[in-house]
Amino acid sequence: MASLANVTPGASYPGLIKTIDNSAVTSESQLSDGCGNALSIYVSPDYLKTTQLIGGCSNTVTNGCYATVLNGCLNCATGCFSSIIGSSNSCSLGAFSHVIGGSNNCIISSHSGIFNSYLSGITRFEQAGYNNGHTIIGGRGNCIGDACCLGVIVGGLNNCITIGRRGMVLGGTSNTSAGDGATLIASGSSLTNASSSLIFASANSYMGCFAQNVTIGAGNCHCIPNNISYGSIIGGGFSTITANNSGIFQSSLSTVSGAYSVSVGGKCNVTCGCSSSVLGGSNNTVASVFSSVGGGQSNCVSAPHSSIGGGCLNRAVGSFSSVVGGVNNCAIGAYSTIFGGQLNSATCANSAVFGCGITSSMSCAFHTNRIVVTQLPSSSAGLPSGAMWYDPAAGNVVKYVP
């Protein structure tokens, strides 16, 4: 080749490839032809990189090593090894990031992708180990934002992952995931700040900060507040758990605040004792440990190891006491029992009551209004001490065996 000394390349060698600023290659430099027209080729002492524009209209590839725009319109790829394929009004600014299909999408973070979505974005937060490896597939107005890593949104509308690692939103509307390993599935306007948590098919539900391993499934407007672990709410609506290892299932307007406790079915029930339960009914309360209400309405247990089977307006206030059913009954003495009826009180320890309007007056005794006994034996032969029998020879007098 002839010497270029004192020769104008643009006039004599228009096809010559040179640095665009005519300087020596000491760092990354863009190349141009002899007339100064910029080429999509960059060189440095260490590497060569190129950019590609294939098809489409008004697309731009700038400063990107091995970046590509294929078809579409008004797209911009600037990240190294990034690409935009068949989209419009989209940008791929992060290295190794890709936009395929859809429109009006933008990726700023690295190693991320948006596929067939609209008005969606993956933004940047400068922190080591975060804001990379994200994916948005389908949907509209979805966003993966600051301080995230390995987030996934599939479908839905206006869903967002704002904080945390391995967060996921699958469908639904206006959901926000902000905890490590948090997942929302087909929910509506729900928020989880909890780690290793799950909200599915539930609308307008909330999980608080520092909660972990918690679940809300189905229903509406449920709440698991801050610092709760291993809790679940399934079905129903407007229910809340505020203790670890507790749960509410198919119940509405109910609260569980005792650890290892549960509320199943019914509505407006409260379980605030540890290791206790309310099983159905409405407006029932368990306010002590190791106790339960089996159903009914407006029943209350306030002593440990006590229970109410059902009925209405019954109370168990003695330790180890129980009310099987009935209305307006109260088991007050320790180890006392009311088997049913109404307006009864078992005030003595180890006493039992069945009937109407009875108040126990003796410990270790059964109290009732009347006793009707059928099929009494007519002889004491073979009966144990204390057994009752009637004597035909004495005019059917009832006797007992000494």
C-alpha cells in the first residue's frame, strides 16, 4: 500500500477504515471510513467489539459491545451483549439483557429480560449482588425495582418487586413483593414484606416486615403483621394472626393471637390463648392456654385446660372445667362440668350439673332437677356396693346395696 503521508484519506482513500478522531488506539475508540462516517465497530488494545442494527426503523445501538436490535421501531440497545428483538419504544441498557416483543419496556439492570410485555421495567440499584437476573414475561405495567435479585413477574397488571431476593409475582393486579423468597400468585392489591412467604388467590392482603415462612391463601383482606413466623390464613376474609405457629382456616373477621393456636370456620372468633382453638361458630373467645370452643355462639373460655362444646352464651372460668352445650351456663369450679340445659352454674370443684336453673352446692356431686331411672333390678343379688334396686316385697321401695 502506498504511503499515506501528507495525503487526505477522504479524498484519496474514502474506503479506508480509521479511528473516528484520527488518534492512536490507546483506549477504546470507534472506527470510521476515510470520509469520517462512523462505523458500528469499536477497537482497543485489548478487544474488538461491534454493534448491529437489522431491520426496523429509527433504532439505535450505542456504546454497546456486541449489542443488537432486530426489527421493531424506536428501540435503543446500549448494554454489552444486550439485544432488542421485535419490540417498539424499548431500551436495553444493562449488560447481557434482552427485550423481546411488546412495547415501551426498559431494562437497566444486567442479566435480565422482558418478554412480550407492555410498559414494564427493570431498574437499577447500585449494590453488589443485587439488581440482576430478573425476568418479566407478559402483562402490563409490571416493574422490578431497587435492591432486588433474581426476581420474576409473569403476567398480570401493575405488579412490582421492590426489595429482596428470589421474589415472584404470578398474575394478579397491583401486587407488591418486598421480601426474600416472597411469592404472590393471582392476587389483587396484596403486599408481602415477609421472607419465604406466599400469597395466592387472595385480594388486598398484607404481610409485614421481618415475617417469614407465612402463607395467605384465598379469601380477602387478610393480615399477617411484623415479626410473625410459620403462620397461615386460608380462606375467609378480614382475619389476622399475630402469633407464631398459628393459623386461621375458612374463617372471617377472626383473630388468633396465641402461639400454636388455630381458628377454623365461623366468623368473629378470637383465640388468644397459647395452644388453643376455636372450631366454628361466631363471636366465640378462647382466652386461656390449652383450651377450646367447639362451636356455637358467644361462648367464652377463660381458664386453662377448659372447653365449651357448643351452645350459646356459655362460660368456662374454672381450670379444667367444661360446658358441653346449652344456654347461659357457667362452669366456675375447677374440674366442674355442665352437660347441658340452661341457666346452670357449677360453682363447686369437681361438681357436675344437668338441667335448668341449678347451682351446684357440693363438691364431687352430680346435680339435676329430677332423676328418672328405668329398668332397675328387683333384687340386690350380684350388685356391687352403692348400686340401686327396688324391693317388690316392700312395696317397690328403692334401696341401695351397702
